Amino acid sequence: MSPHYDFLIVGAGVFGLTAAIELAKRSHRVAVINPNTIPHHLAASTDVTKSVRMEYGSDQEYFRMAEASIAGWHAWNAQFQETLYHEVGLLMLGKAPFDRQRHAYEYHSLANLKTAGYPTEQLDAAALRQRFPVVNTEVYGHAVFNPKAGYARSGRVIEVLAAYARSLQVDLFEGQTAESLQIEKGRFQGLRTREGRTFKGAHAIIAAGAHTPYLLPELRPYLKVTGHPLFWLQPTDPTFFQPPHFVNFFADISTTGWYGFPYLPEHGIVKIGKHATGLEIDPQRDDRQVTDADVRDMRAFLREAFPSLAEAPLVHTRRCLYTDTLDGHFWIDRHPEIEGLSVSSGGSGHAFKMAPILGQMTADMAEGKPSAWSERYAWRELAGQVFQEEARCLDLGGK
């Protein structure tokens, strides 16, 4: 007979592993089940880098959450004696000065940083050419540089967190795909996997990323899965694509969606992504391939922003899946009708940067403790809601 756990967690991505670690540290018996290996090659948590930044426009709470998370990333670097988070800084590029009307996202992000006392630099075209020579200042002639930002080595982070969870006696079951939940008299009893195993537990937390609304169909009206293109380019000469000459960047992101990372020597690439509306996808059935049109779009952006990278060989593409809530906020709460069942999902493109605080958020929720943050991440009705993350480039007519 399978052991009985205090908490069964479905999904070993950033939501699931951080929750498992926090619950195990609180003396609970915890198991995590995950399809395939950890990290899963198709999971949103997998990849080489994820952006970590406090720039959240006028949203004060996300600013404070990201601030706490950056402190947590530094703590993890020290705890694991490995640089999982690289604080290279963030360069917000603009085609025009960041005024309140035309660049509200950048304007408010800069105001939050200044109010909190973080040093930032506003750069004109001449200063940009000197500091970041690959930027085409004829187009992007305005910028703000914040040194308190960077990137996390996402795939490696998942490997390290999985090893840490095991050291805390969390049972990790790879190759087990949750297929059905066993509910009796309004209470969770266990779950059955596609591979034929049954797991019993007092409480289940569904942290299955893009598969969450498929395990819990009642969430489908509120969560949808969108795919966003990522590109790995191999520069001929990486010299000026490495820090300090090149760092994390946004390029008028709220209107273009474009962002990227400095050169990664271990992979020999510069990674470029688009944080936008995305393509709605069924993760179980649909093709996740980046299209020729996506590639043309990326090349056109590079010709405008970083001409020396525009024709670099494209060595890999990937469509990263976001689990989007209709309002763009996390979905971390107990099920309103089924006792012993909770959800930790709805990353909406910004979960990984919050990894150091996600576990506490989920564990507090599962234990019934008050949240350290607002109630906007609770189970909620979302009819007619508008997506609220200001950095996201959205074609609302196409959603």
C-alpha cells in the first residue's frame, strides 16, 4: 500500500518544488509527482534563464514581492554555494524619453525604484553608445539602467531545488502523470496517475502549470495557456554581448514585448524573448513550434535594436507556456467546494522571479494561515476582467 502523505503536490516546477520544500521544513510529510523527469523538458520552469526584476510599473505590491524575492535569490546563492542568480542589471530601452503619458510602465517603475532608494542611471544616446555599444541609439536613444536586477539559471534552479527537497525527505516521483482526483463526500482522498499508481494524502496542491486547468476543469473559464517565442542566437563575436557591455534588457516592452539576456558562455548564445499576448495553446494537443513569422518578427526587431546580432545563426527556438489568469495575478488558494484540495498556479509569465517567496505563499495558504500579501491571488470570479501586468504587450482585441 502507498504511504499516506500530509501533502501531495502535483507538479515539480517552481510552484510545486518551493511549496514542497517549505512544507517539509514545517515537519509535514510531502510527496511530489511529476510527468517525465525533473526538470521536465517541456515545463515552463525549464530553460536556461528567467528574468528577475522589480520593474512592475505602478503595481506597488509586485514591486515589494520582487524586492523580497531578490533578497531571497541572494540567500539561495549563499545557501547552495552556487550562483543561481546573476545580478547583471536591467536596461530599459526606449525610443523616446520615459514620460508619464507615452511610457507609463517605465516611468512608474523608475519612480518606485527611486522612492525605495535604489540607484538608477538615466542614459542618453551618447552615454548608451559608450556603455552598451551594440545598442542602435539612432532608434533606441533613451534608457534607464538598474543594477539591482538580473537573471536566474532556471533549469539549474529546478535541479538544485529538487535535490534540496530530497534532502528534506520529500518523496519525488518522476514519470507519474496525474490523471484523476479521488473525491468522496466533498473531500480529497487521493489521486490516480496515467501510469496506474494511486497516491493517498490528506491534502493535494495542484501546481501543474499549464495542465492545471485540465486537472481542474472548473478553472478553465479563468486560466488559459499561452505560448511565447524564445530564440537562442549565436553571435559571431560575443565580446560586446557580455556584461558589463550587455545586460538584461527591455525594449519598449509594454508596446513591443521584446526582452533579452546577455551572452551565456556555457551555451554560446544570446537569448531573446517576446512577453506579449502569445498564442493560445492546448498543452496536451497543440504544436508548440516557433513559426517562420515569429523568426521574421525577431529579426526585424534586432535589425532595429541590435544590428550586429540581426543575422546571427539561430541555434534553438522554444515556445514557453504561460498559465495566464484573466487578470494576470497568481491563483493560490484552497478549493471553495472540495476540502483538502488547493491550487498554486497562474504564473502569468512572472512566477519564476518570485520563486524565493512562492513556497511560503503556498504553504501558508495550504495550512490556512494569513497571507503575507493581498487577497488578489485567492479563488475568484473573473468575468469581464482585464489583464493587469503593465509590462506585458497585449493585443486585447486578439485575446
